[in-house]
Amino acid sequence: MRLAVAAGAVLVVAGWLGQAWAQPMPPGAPGQTGPVQVGVITLKAQQVPITVELPGRISASASADVRPQVSGIIKSVNFRAGQQVKAGDVLYEIDDAVYQAQVALQSAAVQKAEAAVSTAQSTVTRDQQLAASSNIAASEVEAAQAALAEAKADVASAEANLKSAQINLGLTQVTAPIAGIIGGTSVNAGALVTASQTTALATIRQLDPAYVNVVETATNLLRVRAQFESGTLKGSQSGGNPTITVHLTLEDGTAYPQAGQMTFLDVAVSESTGTFSAQGTVPNPNRLLLPGMFVRATLDLGMAPSAFLVPQRAVTFDASGNPTALFAEGGKAVSHTLTTNGNSGNNWVVTGGISDGAKLIVDGLQKINPGSAVAPVEVTLDDNGVVVEPVAGGAPAAAAKPAGK
């Protein structure tokens, strides 16, 4: 009885296996010898903007510390922290009583010196008349003329001292050296300040426009210059240098609404890091950009006149770090090494290794290797590199999925 049951089970299993072997295997299954169906997109050369993204810091376009040039007691503070000030606005007033007294004293000294000149001039005139009638020696006339010259020199010295006293009196009003936003004050009314102090009374910063400071490698600078010279990168130039527009992304990920221009390129490269500094000028009318703020700076270097946009998910890197991709050519998957020039969104910008009309494999990559037989089906991708649907006449897409899956 047991032998009959066992024999029956063997027959059932054999029958099931026979049916399984009779079923056609899905494309790409182990042992499958036919071509594997893969999704492809047709690449066409086009003009592609070339950008580079760098970390940056915002700085004020101008900054000035406010310091006293004369010593004294602060009589009043004439601003509020964060206020917009104009160049020449009176920010602090220092007690000027001592300086007014100095002006009065020097003014009196000038008057005294002028009186001495008048007396010396009269003496010279009298002695010259007497000398004409031989009633006085010539040496006395010369002595009178020397005294007149000395008196005039005393007037000039007194006038210089008066001007210095007047300047010091004017400096008791501490004014804004530049226009901008003023920070908090380090002193209040009643505080003693000195002309030689190192601590600033306040700091003024110009925030419109603002500067964005970035650092780039000398290698990339040479590469970009070579591309301009060879014509693989085209853009506007000024004075032989490319005109580069800069766009900012703030720390919270939002795009800053106004674009700027790169306006400064350092003339020296760091010996330790091989990098150089560059600076852009960005309009900042609403003072949204503040000194010290971190941003992402996207520099528009120009246009690649004939380049290809290759989805990043379709690109892998070989052992040497070179970017590669698989293409459907003559019914087989063929690997090409690519020459890239940065990225645009979710795509690599490729300037070499692809010909116009190439069929890039973007779906089914896990089923194939270089040399595998493939049956290409045109598909479309969304902005994130996800397969959406095949083009008209293609096989139906199973479901939307990332390229390469």
C-alpha cells in the first residue's frame, strides 16, 4: 500500500515538473538565450548650460569701524542699532568745552601775531625813510626787515595752531565714514573715550549690494579656460575674461530671487590647498543676505554648444573612476566611457563618448551586462529620472519605476 502511494506521488511531481518546463521562461530569466527587453531613450545633441555649484559665505560690500579721533566724555549717542545711516551723519557727540577753549586761545594768538606784524611793518617803513636821508645805518633797516619776516612767520604758526584746534573741535562730532547699517554701540553717554583706543564705538556695514565669497580649485579654473579657448564652452566675455552670472540658494533651500555677477578673481593660488578665492556681487535691497550667512552659489559658466543630457541613474563608474553607460547597438548592450562636464539637474552633461541618436539604456540594467543581447523599447522619463511610460508603439510599462531598476 505504501509503495503505491509513493509511486503515485512520484508521478504527480513528474507531471508538475513537466508542465513547468513546458512554460516559456520570462525574458532575462536564468538560461534565457533570447534578447532581454530594456528601456532606452534616444539622445540628441543640444545646447546645454554649464554650471558649477560651490559653497559660499555672504559678506558686506563695505565695512567701517567708527572710532574717536579726539579724547573726551561722550555727551550723546545719536542713533539706534540697526539703523540706516548716511555718510556724514553725526553718530556721537563728545564734550567740546576744552576744544572750544583751545580755539579761543589760538584765535587770540593769531590776533597777537598779526599785531606784531603791523608794528614790525611800521618799523621797517620808518627805517627805510631814515636810511634814504642817511640818518640811519643800513644794518638797522636789515634788522627791522628780519623782525617783520619773523612776525609774519609767527602769524602763519598761530594760524596753523588755530586750524588744528578748529579741526579737533569738529572731531568732537563723530560722523559716519560710510553709508550703511550701523550695529550696536559699545559706549553710552558719560563714557570716556580716547583718540588712541582700539575698541570701535560701532561698526557700519553696507549690505546692498552684498558680496558672496567662494573658493574653487586651480584645476577647474584651467579646465574652464581651456574649454572657452577650444570653443566647447561659449559665453559672454568682458576684457578677455568670461562674464559669469551667480545664483544663490539660501540655507533653508529656497532660491534667492535676484542674480548677481562674479566681479573678482584672486590673482594668487594657495600653496597649501591649490585653491583660489572668487567674489560675486549680488543685489540685496531687502537686506535678506546678511554677513556670515552660508549659501550655495551656482555659477553659470556658459553654454556647451553640442552636449548630451544623460540621466545620472544610467551612469556607473569603472574601477578607474571614469563614467560609463550602456547603449543598445546592433541588438547588443555596448558600454561607452563618457566625458562629462558637470551636471544639469538630475542629468550628467556629456560632451564626449556619445554620438547623436544613440540609444541609452535606462531601464532593465540589472538584467544585462556589456555584450548581452537586448531588445530596446523606447520609454520616457520624468524630471527625476523615473520611467513613466513607453512611447507610442512600445511595449506597455509595468509601472513607474526609477531608471535602471
